[in-house]
Amino acid sequence: MVNLELMDWKTYAAQVKDGEAVIMLPIGAIEQHGPHMSMNPDVLIPKAISEGVAKKGGSILVAPPISYGYKSQVKSGGGNFFPGTTCINGKTLIDIVKDVIVAYAKHGNRKFVLVNGHFENSMFLVEGIELALEHLRHGGIEAQVILLSYWDYVTQETIETVFPEGFTGWDVEHGGVLETSLMLYLHPECVNMDKVIHHEPATFPPYDIFPSDESWVPSTGTLSSAKNATREYGEILYNVCVDGIYQSVNERFS
Ligand code: ZN
Ligand code: MN
């Protein structure tokens, strides 16, 4: 059993009281990902990767994901104006991250891995971590947190395999081959490849504009085409992320 919320509290307490357990906390977003996919890949992918890491052994537990994330941005998530895209303010996300880390630390936990699945969350996760550690330090508790985004574990070799026609960058992968392949492998019930609408990768000016200019975004909501996504690519991507993250966790925490 790797999902801590499925455990009874006594079993959980016994496993975490010495501070040696590692708590993996997936953080995502509810955000449209094109007409061919559900709105929660940013939650389901880091959750599944965290479970894969925990199943490799050692005392690693997966916490329930933080499902809501910071506001979708036009150049990385299509923007915060699509029906279904449901986002929270930066200060709300900071508070949730801080409160959750502090709560798990009160149970005895000292080792955390935040697994991000939504690009826009990044700096708010940093702030939540900083404030949690500062709060705990005042109470005489020293904890350590690894922060990562899973796509940073995709190796150059894997990029060449999955993007044989050339790689245009993680920012325009929103709803594209990376996420769609991972979802075909992990949650095929959430993907309908018949509904993929092919288009060239989105291109943007070097600046952002506020309020958002909706005409910058392909009407599909995806920033690149998922046409070449396959379950096989998803399995390769999943394994490279799980193996790499497991190695990082062991380097820092064992
Ligand atoms: Zn996404
Ligand atoms: Mn996202």
C-alpha cells in the first residue's frame, strides 16, 4: 500500500513517526487539454509517477494530490478562459502547500518530494515550501523538501525517440504528445484519439499580454498536436521519469 490516505491512522502513524518515511506530494491543475482528453492529466500523471516511485521500495508514501493549480497561462496551458479550466490564486496555492507540508511534518515526517504536473505552479510551490520550512524551524523542526517537475526527467535519448520529427519544447507540449502518450498508458479511458485535431505547434510573441489575447491560442486548446501520441511512448516516458525520480529520492534521502 503506497497511498497514505488508504491506510488506517495507526498503521500510518507507526510508519512515519521516526521521520524516515518519504512523503510524495503530487500537485497538478484542472485545465482543459484539448477535445481529446480529460481535464486532469496534470493531476493523474504526477500521481501515477509518484505511485511508481513508491512501489520501487523503501519507505515511500504518496499523499493525496493537490488537484487545483495556479492560473493557466496562454503560452503554457492555453489560458484561463476555457470552460473547465478551474484555477486558484497564487497566494491560495502557497497557503495550501505550506499547510499540507506543516501538517504532515506534525505527524513526524521530515522528508518530502513535491512532484509538479502543471508548469504554472512552479514558483508558488517554492514559496509554499519556503514558508513551511520557516514555520517548522520556529518550532524546532528541520525538514527537507525535493521539488521537481516530472518532465525534467525525460532524457535527451527519450526526447529523440518520442519526438522523431523534432522537439519544440515543454511549454507547447500542453495537450500534445507527452501528456497524451502518458495518459494513453496510464488512463486510456480518459483519451479519445479520434478527437485529436492536428495543428502546427503554437507560436507566440516574446511578451505576454494582460488581459489575455484569446486569438493567440489554437481553438482546440492544445498548443501542439497529439497526433503522434502512443501508449508505447507513454510507457517509455513513464519509466524514465519513475527511474530518474527514484534515483534522486535515494540520493538525497537514504
Ligand atoms: Zn498539462
Ligand atoms: Mn497544465
